[in-house]
Amino acid sequence: MALSYKSRRRLALLVLVLGLPAYITLCVVIVAQFDRPSILVELAIYVGMGVLWAFPLKAVFKGIGQPDPETTTSEED
């Protein structure tokens, strides 16, 4: 079942406002459980985790910045 454009926009907003800060907190807590690695290794871990969250949610964010495709507009010149 495909989500409508409006549902995807709401879900994307929910993910960005609530999910992303929760994911960042989770990543920091996970990395803090281990001895602190060198700064380059720690940077690589955070960059990897920063990219990793977007792959499962790619379908939600696809086309969100575009106008609603379900709305028909008539352009009369």
C-alpha cells in the first residue's frame, strides 16, 4: 500500500522532528558505551551512522519538496 503525498509529508516531518533527535541520542549513547576511540575513528562512526539512517527512509522523503502530484492545476495563458 503506497502512502499518499500528504501522509508522506506528515511522516517525514514526524521523522525529522522526533525520530532524528532520538536516533542521534541513541548513536551517542551507543558510542559512549565503549572506550573513546581516536577522533578520526569516532568521526567515521558518526558519519557512517549519519548516512545509515537515511537509507530505510528514502521512500518517505522522495518527492516531498515537489508540489503535490495528486493536485491538478490548470494553467491558462
